[in-house]
Amino acid sequence: MGRLIFSLIVIIGGLTLGQIVYKVTKSKSETIRKKIEKTVFFFRNIAFLGLGPFLSMSAFWIVDIRNISIVAVPFIGLGALVLGSVSALVLGKIFKHSRQQKGSMFSCGSSSNIGTIGSLICFAFFGELGFAFCGLYRIFELPYYATVLFPAAKSFSDVGKQTDSKWYIRLIKDPIIVIYFGCIIIGLVLNLTGVKRPAFIAPLNSALIPISSLFLITAIGYSMRFSKISNYKKEILGIAAIKFVLTPLIVITSSLLLGLHHIGDGVLFGSLVILSALPCGFNSLIPVQMYKLDINLANSCWIVTTTSLVVVVPVIWLFVG
């Protein structure tokens, strides 16, 4: 129960803090608003580009990778993203959406909040081992966004049809992907060579993981805008069904069939349950904004699925507890 309460406090507290900061600064001058916004996103970048890579490296340093079945985990994560993409496109066709609306649905279905929300809940429930399994699950996440989400979202847009660089060039040039994979490789090398991780890292990570999550979730709360939600009820329900019903069903079934519930004293399976039932990621909004798709649709799905965690997290806790 303490783990459940801890994760809810960080999630609800971060979202609420972000909204309070937004409401307070809304009436201020443009100069002050820009300074506060820069501060919010400065701390987000510290968490995303500074703390995140270090935490991933130190988690992969200690995870037990001797069981060959664990190789399936990144592919299950990739399959979940593909399932979300395809399902969202089907819904867009059923709802007879415009091209821009289909692109927004595709973006929402293709992205889940694995890195911020997923890693926090896995850590709260299972400690560093859960955090490490989260990193394993999301190995293909950023490459999928770079090679599938963004190019496909652009195909639904009327924004310039100029030729993009080849997919492998985009991967090589993306500093986030380079840093993320570089830290994972360092952690795995240290793991496989038998170098013992210093004892101080465990308590340090116990503090850094929730702090990093709080920075990221506060930035999410700061970006939330609630005005258009009532116009997209069926879209919200459709995306919520993909995120919280269809994807968990497929991921849980696949994990059981592969025998992953026997690995790590059940921690891997519990982590997969958590990671299969996550809201739309912030990355779903970026291509929608870049390519001028239906931002109100995407924003509404993102907000409602994120705030639904107040109900979803306790349900997950009951299931994995």
C-alpha cells in the first residue's frame, strides 16, 4: 500500500504542481511567463538528458540478463507500440476522420508514457529491478518514434512534403537516442564484465528516480489544457480502450506464453503489466504540433488518459500485488 501511495503522490503531486504554476503565471506579463516556462522545461531537460541516462546505465549494470527469454522483452515493447499505431488507424477509419484527425489518433496510439510514468511506477512497486526492466522494455521506443511515428504522422499533414533524411541518418543525428543507447551499452558492458557497482549508487538512485519523475511530470502538468475535451468523447474512449484494455491483454498473454512470469521472482511480469497499461506519451503531441494536425484531439486524449492514472494505478496494484 505504501508503494501505491508513493507513486500516486508523485504523479498527482507533479501534475497538480504543473497546473498551479501554469495558472499562477497565466496572468503575469509575457516576459515573466517565458522565464517560468524556461525554468520548468530546464528541470525537465535535466531529468530527461541528465538524470535519465545515468539511471538507465546504473540499472542495466545490475539486471540479471542470463535468461535467454529476457531477449523477448524489447520486442514485446515494440509490439505494443505497433499495436497502438494500427488500432488507432482502424479507429480513425471507423470514426470517418479527416486526414489531420487520423494523424492525431495515430500519434496518440503510437506513443505511451513509458519513460516517465512507467519507470516511476515500476520503481515504486519493484525497486531498481523494476526500473531496469522498464529500460529493457523501451529499448526500441525512441527508434520507433524516429523511424515510424514522426514520418507517418507527417504523411497525414499538409505541411511541406520535402524529402527527409534517411531513417538511419535520423537515428545517428538524434542526440537523445545516442545518449540513451550509449548509457545502456555502458551499463551492459559493466554488467557482463563483472565490475561491481559501488554501494552508494542504490540509495542515490532511490532518491534520483522519484526526483527525476517529479520534474518530468510537473512539465506534463504545466502543458495540460482542458478546454476542448468535451468535443472528443469517442476518440478519448477509443484511445483509452487501446491503452488500458487491448494492449495489456496482448502483452500479458504474450508474457505468459513466453514464460516471462518465472523470471526475476515475478518482478519482470509485474513490470510488463505496468508498462502495458500506460497513458499517451508526451511524444504523441510533438508531431501533431509540428505537422499541424488536430492538436485539440491529441491534447484531449493525452490529458484524459494521463489523469486516468488515479484509477488505473490502483487497479494495476491490485493485479500485481
